[in-house]
Amino acid sequence: MEKFKTIYGRAVERKGSEAQLQQLLSAPMSSRALSQLSDDLWLEAFTKKIFQSGFYWSVIEKKWPGFREVFWDFNINKLLMMSPEQLENAASDERIVRNFKKVQTVAANTYMIHEVAEKEGSFSDFVASWPNDNIVELWLYLKKHGARLGGNTGPYALRAMGKDTFLLSRDCENYLRAHDVIDGGLHTKKSLVAAQGFFNELQQQSGLPLQILSQIVSLSTGDNIVGMQK
């Protein structure tokens, strides 16, 4: 396993300088700030990532005001009252991308968030208190209990909301395979546990959040040329 200093040094070299590399890195929110978010925002984030999956993100962004209108600003309490007929009507509304299977996830994930909040006080508290050294178990929870939140969809939504997590981007995956951290399916339990162990070790060496570590790993390898000097 490469040491963090080696990975970081290569990322610096690829980006031209330490200052340029640092400009490309972003940090997660604190657990305290995360716990104060509205649960409605989680439903909105999950829904956006679900609809962006396999679609042009720019189209979803352009239509997003329509999504917020159709789904009542993703208000959990209101959406809990949404009837099957109303859900079906929403799926044919021209203000959104009309995909009934994806529209159905709004109802399913509303109930998931509500059920967690009933037990934990709020969904935000639940996510904020989840230990980062076992973040893949949160990924698996979302996959099991949510709708269409498996693969990279759930993790990308967590990252978008500010939860500290690494991401299995293409560059990160290529690095992990090239260094024999994983050798099977990307989202198998074996691969996820191995990836978690790798990032936990980097975190012990560096003291940095998982988010920054996975960005550094990705920027240290692959074809990305963001910020590189000519």
C-alpha cells in the first residue's frame, strides 16, 4: 500500500504545485452543521441524484424548479399524504422528467426518511452521527432501505449534502484496482470493506477527512488534467 505522502506528492506534481492542488480540494461539513439540515433537503438531494443518474445533469438542473413545484418543495410531511393517483399524475407532469419508476422513488424515500426520523429524532442526526470510519455501511443502508440509492447514487448524494465520504469515482476505482486494494466487483461487500480500510489507513496517516483523501487519490492518477500546468 502506498503511503499518503507518496500519493500526495504525486498529486502535487500532476497539478503543478501544492497551492494549485489545494485549490481543487473541498472539505465536508461538520457533524454539527450537518445535523441541523432539514430532512426535506435529504429527500431533494436523493431525488436529484436519482434523476441525474443516466441523464444529462444540465437537463435536470434546468428542470429542477419544476421538480420543486411538483413535489411541494420536497416537504416530507406533505409528501407522506401524497396518494398513488397524485404520484401517477406527477409522473406525467411536463415540468419534470417523466419517468414513473424514478418518480416512485420520491414516495419510497420519503417513507425511509420519515421512519428514520421517528427513531433517531431526524434523518440529519442519523447521518451526522454515522461513523466515518465505516461510511460504506451507510451506503449499504441507503441501498437496502431506500429506493435507487445503490451504486454511486447514495454516496454522491451524501457528498453533495456535506457528509464526509470517499467516492468510488472512475479515477479512484482505477487507483484501487491498480494497487490491488480491490479486485472484484466495485460495489461488492468485499470491495467496499477493502476500500474503507484503505481510506481509514490514509486518514490515520494524514488526519484528513475522507472527502479530501479521495479527491487527492483521484487527482494523483488517471487522465484528469484539471489544474495541470502546460
